[in-house]
Amino acid sequence: MSNNLNTPNVDPTADTQEPLSKSQRRRQLRHKRKLEEALVDEMTLVFLEIEDAVFSIQKQYGELALSPLLDESGQVIEEVQKARRAYEELLLKQLERLDGLDSHNIESIRSRRKELVITINGLLEAYDRIKHTPH
């Protein structure tokens, strides 16, 4: 095998396709938009599920979880303690769900995810303030 120095160094894997025509670019853009729209629709459903879950958690546990933990005699109220654990755990699970979602660099998905994270963090912060109050 001889190495010919006059042969240009050509990459056989290089893309040798011609540039896309305007109509091909338009088709690609339409396809990309359709995929983004489908993704936004899918993520909207996931966000609605998370919102519903957060609403249910608040409805089922919120009032009791934010109640005083101790009764008049200083004894722990078991029902409140259980509600507090459930409230915190279930809200954290929803945050974990949000953490697992990829926005795919789509601003509407990113901002909606951020809104929900802020909402849940606000609920958890209010809970933490109550939790660290002894009465």
C-alpha cells in the first residue's frame, strides 16, 4: 500500500448532500413545529396532572398538616403528625416529577414547569414554617 501525497485527504463520511431547497426547509420547519406542538400538548397534560395532584394534596392534608402539632396538654396529635408527613412527602413527589421533566428548550414548557416548582416550593416553605413552630 503506497501513500500517494498528491491525493487529497477526503473524509468518506463527510456529508456531501446539496443544501436544502426553500420548500425542503419549510417542510422541515413545519415538521419541527408539529413535533414541538405535540410535545407542548403532552407536557400540558402532565402539568395538569401535577396541578390536580397538588390541589388534592392540599385539600386532603393541607388544613390538618398546617394545624398545631400539640394539644393543650402538650401531647402530639397523631392525626396531625400523619397528615404532616403525608403532605410533605406527596408534595416532594410532585417536585421530583417536575425535576424529571425536560423542557427540550421550549420556553412555554420551561416557564410552566418553573411556575409549578415555585408554587410547590411555596407550599413547602409555609409548611416548614409551621413545622418548626412547637405549638
